[in-house]
Amino acid sequence: MSDAEEEVLLLSLLYFRCKKRRKRRQRIWIHPIIEEREKKGQFRNLFAELKNHEDKFFNFTRMSTSSFEELLNIIKENLKKNDTIMRKCISPEEKLVITLRFLASGCSLTDI
């Protein structure tokens, strides 16, 4: 085998080895379940209904709807983030509901 053939063989082996390494599993930026949060999420489906029923809303958040709105108006600017090209941010209202639900239930965030 000549030096040129050996060099071509080594380069082709190196090429295929590098190509094989690139075939790693593609990472997901946003999980499909989270992507459908706008349509199927608990906040979108349940929260609007809870606002219509004061007693259920109080049981869910341990706060009246008027107190919730007042607190939201106070802290809204601190909770507000900007949407990016990659994903939508979580609204201040949703962040507050998650926090109140966490504090009201005493469960971990995975349980909520």
C-alpha cells in the first residue's frame, strides 16, 4: 500500500468516525407537553372557571379574587418577562397562581 493510499484510508476513517459522533440524539428545547401548555394546561382550563366561583377560587388559592387582583397589580411589573423567538414567557398571573397554589396546598411543585 502506498503512502497516498494509506493517507486516503486514514482520512476516510477519520471522516466516518466524526460523522458517527454527530448522530447523537437531538435535544429538545421545549418539551412537547410544555409546548401545549397554552391549550391543555391547568391554568388556561381551570383558572377562568375558578374566577367565576369565589368559593372554589378561595379554596384553590386561599385568597379572594379581589385580593388576588390587588396583589397581582402590585407585583405584576416585577414578574413580567419578555417573550423570545424561542418560546413564550409565563404570564405574571400564571406565576402568581402557581405560587399561591404551592403555598396553599403544601405540596411540592411536582405534585402541583
